[in-house]
Amino acid sequence: MQRTPRIDNLQYANWSEKIFRQMREGGVDAVHVTIAYHENFRETVLNFEQWNRWFEQYPDLIMKGQWASDVQVAQDTGRTAIFFGFQNPSPIEDDIGLVEIVHSLGARFMQLTYNNQSLLATGCYEDEDSGITRMGKQVIKEMNRVGLVIDMSHSGDRSTIEAADISERPIAITHANPYEWCPALRNKKDDVIRAVTQNGGMLGFSVYPHHLKDKSDCTLESFCEMIARTAEKFGPDRLGIGTDLCQDHPDSVVEWMRVGRWSKQIDYGEGSAAAPGFPPMPYWFEDNRDFDNIENGLKAAGFSPEEAAGIMGGNWHRFYAENFGPK
Amino acid sequence: MQRTPRIDNLQYANWSEKIFRQMREGGVDAVHVTIAYHENFRETVLNFEQWNRWFEQYPDLIMKGQWASDVQVAQDTGRTAIFFGFQNPSPIEDDIGLVEIVHSLGARFMQLTYNNQSLLATGCYEDEDSGITRMGKQVIKEMNRVGLVIDMSHSGDRSTIEAADISERPIAITHANPYEWCPALRNKKDDVIRAVTQNGGMLGFSVYPHHLKDKSDCTLESFCEMIARTAEKFGPDRLGIGTDLCQDHPDSVVEWMRVGRWSKQIDYGEGSAAAPGFPPMPYWFEDNRDFDNIENGLKAAGFSPEEAAGIMGGNWHRFYAENFGPK
């Protein structure tokens, strides 16, 4: 019988052989990696090209992931399947035809917004959330048609709830935590999580310190206890992991993530002038080798081995199988 | 037992429901269609997008073709599988990484040149053919790796022979005829055809009048007799059809094909100032409904039913199976 796969549904690292080897050491069968923050279509294609080079260079460590079945292929061959996603709709520019094009190239998740207002919806940092736009409604329909998953991790509450309602297929919050546990702008209130999960959508828990109670000092116990409380409310089957691991990047990269080309002024996002860079990770999750810590923590928090395995990847795997292609 | 598929390995029509229905009436199981003459990458992507719209609009008539097995799917479902190709390497611009990207999007043939010198090789209209360029050698290797077929229909003789030698997989002349039968600049001398076919490559016979003996007045008998002579020299298994059907286009399109953006002066290519437009097709092949004429003509010229079926599509189908993906 095939072991339940271990999946991290959000990472954005400074990719290297070292990190790919750590994925193997951590028994990670699949990772959803971000390949666009503010890139336009052509720039995003360059990022697909860069990954093609890595697949050529490290064929024993990683492989391109397109379908749920690729997670099994990766398991069977001792590799990690890499699935692509965008944290912003910038890659499709103003062209709805690009939705199918980026799906053909392998994109499987796309956020409708990244903090700011986009052509499609409102980001969580805007003062006013005006909901899904005219183009947004069309793009949601097209994403549903081809099997590109709507990710609302960085969107405003109203936009997220509207997206969950408008979408005819489950959507995702790939990397965020409950606002109740840690009231950060990026974390999600119960009604938002409910709107997403009640339609078969998924919530991936983030380990990015700005999303954690006590930030870098957050304990594993607190994190897993929070997951247990969330499972009580929304069921353990709609939950997974999306660590938001941003390993080995210089701080200039977090500036690009926050500011892109949209402002001449620095915007610190979740950071501050006093702490503008990437925050240090909690001691119990520094890189891909630490997933056992989380799985053990979940069991200590009361989850059965099956439930814990589901949260560690089984649930994302089922979600992949249902949502990565035409219905 | 599955009927040998009927494949036309080159068309560039003004696509419409009418033409898709004619494909069905003509029992055409697969067509390799040109989607770029001078388009850059982004413009080519718009052409992929246009085809995606047609696949959505006419799901009962056509389907996207990516693999040889799709030809069988098309047969089983009564549709025509559409395979994509470029008549110029303009879609990959100066970026070798785009070779795999366009393959992921579905491109299966790419000419290294279209009449003129390109970044990769020399076209058949240049005075000097300097052979495969430095970038050309790298791109051939990359096309071999991913399974994008090298098409030399519009290339110079030296470039074609060099490409056949350098390429580690079979290449193709998708649409041209022997120079011996009709000494047009676009037709191919025996040593060129030999270089291509002796390594498992294919020659597709063109019905475009400028490539025919007596042009629009060419008889079916003369055309099929020419195929019989070519089969005697190079074997019947390396031969197929690539009609170069350019149906329903206004003459402005042939001007775009010939001049693109590379000249401010008109260039008549195979035409002339007196006859600048598309030439009239021969009476025995006006559109997709006329493939029976060719198949019957082949039998009348002495081919066995099996050999005729191979030339009408079986040979291309085998070539597709061997060359449309990584080895």
C-alpha cells in the first residue's frame, strides 16, 4: 500500500541543490512552489524555463508535477514533484486566454490578488475591498474550466468569500492561519475559512513567523493546538500545510515580494522599518527536514495517525486529484 | 482493427467551421497546422489561444493533438486532431529555453528558417547558404531533447543536409516536392531528400501549385507518378502528404507570409507582380474533401493499398509516435 504522500503546498525558496536534497531528507513528496509575484507573462515564462533547467540538472531529486498521479510517480522514484503557482494574477496580464496557456505550462494555483487591488479582486492590505471584479468573474469561470485553482491567501475577506461563492469548484487558501489565533492582516477569520472549506476548499497552515502567535518564538505545541481547534470547527479533511518557507533568500527578495514595481516608496508589509527583512523561522521548522516535527506535534495534539497524515499531505493530494484539470 | 489514419501534415487555412467540417467529410484524422510565420513568442501564444477558443467552440469536430495516441482518440471520437507547427523559429526569439515552452504548449514541428536567413540556418531564397549557425546547433540539440521536430521545407540545401546530419533524431520536409519533377526553388534535390529520409526522416508532398509541375494545371496522374518515382528512390515508408492547403485566405495573407515585417518592399516569393496572390488549386485537390482522389491516384500509379494508406497518413502517424516527445 502506498504511503500517504507528504505535501507542502507553498514554498518560495532560493532554490538550490541543497534545498532539493533537504526535501528528500524530509520525505517531502510534492511541493507547490511560487514562480510569480509581480512578473508579467513573459517574465513568468522565464521562471518556467529556469525550472526546466533545474529539472534537467537534478533529475534524481525533483520532477515536474502536473497531476495528482505525479505525486505517486515522485514517491515511486524517490523524488519530489514540483507544482507551480502564482501569488498574483500578473502572469495573465489582461488576457483571459492566458489562463489556459499557463495551465498548459503547468501552473496549478493562482492567487487573484497579492495584497493590493488587482484586475480581478481586492488584496488584504487595501482599505476598501470591493469584491470580485467584472474580469475576475470571467477569470474564475475560466480557471474552473481548465483546472487552475483559485488561491485567496493574500486577498481581502469580502473578495475571498465572494470567490468561494462564485467559483463552481473548490478554492484554496494555500498559506495562512486563523485570525482568532494570531490576528495578523494576512490570517483568516472564521467566516472566511468557513466559506472556503464548506465548498470542499482547503486551508494550508503557514509557518511564516508573521502568521504565527508570538512570531518566531511560537511553540510547536501552540501551532499544533491551533490546528486541532481549527479541525474541530471545519473538519480535519480540509486542512493541510503551506509553510510559506522562504529559505536562503537575501532580504532584497522580500522587498521585491512586497513592492514589486507598484511603488517608489518602500512598503514593509508584515515587517517594519525596524525589522524589514525575512524573520527567523521557529526552532521546530527551519527547513524541509523538519516536517517530522510537525507530524509528531499533530499526534501529540490529539490527531490520529490517519488524520495527521491527511493534514501532512493526504488532503492536498486528494484536492489535487479533484481540481487540477477539466472536470 | 484500427483503420490507418489519414493525416495532412501541413495546412494553413483561414480556419472556420466550414473547413473543420470539410476535414470530417474528407476523413482527415489529423492535420499539422501552421500557427506562426513571423510571429514573435507573445504573438504565437495569441495564436495558441485562438486555437483553444476553436477547440472550445467546435468540440465535436476538432481536438488538440499532442501525441500520436491523440490521432487514435480523434478517430475513435469522429474528430480531427490538430497538431501545431511553426514555419519559422521566430516564436523562440533568441531564447533556447522557449523550445521546451512551445513544446509544452503543443508545438510539434518548427522550421529552422522561412526563406530567409534566421538565427539558426539559411532559407532557400538567400544567395548564400552558410549552413547551421552556432545557435542553430544548440537549438537542434534542444529540439531533439524535448521532441520538437526539425522541419526544413523552406531552408537552403546546405542547411538542410547539415541539419539532417547534426540532428540525432529524424527530421522532416513537411511540404515540398522533388526538384527533378518541378524545378522550383522550394522543391528539393535528390541529395537533400536522401539526407533527410536515410536517417528516418519524412518528405511530405505538397499540392501548392507553385510546387507542382504545370502549377495549377498539374494532373493527378503526374502528381502520383512523381510520388511513385520518389518511392522507388527513397522507399514508400518515408513519404507522406503535406498539402500546404491555404484555403479561403485573402491575398493579403500571402503577402504577410512572404514579407512579414522584414522588408518595406514587396517580395513576390514564388509568385510574381503579374500573379501576386494565392494560385488556384488543381481541380483534383481543392479542399479537405478531396483526399480520396489522391489515395485513388496512388493506387492507380501502382501502390498497393497498404503503401497508399501509409503515404496518406500511416507513415506520419508512425513518425509522430517516434518523435513527439523525449526519446
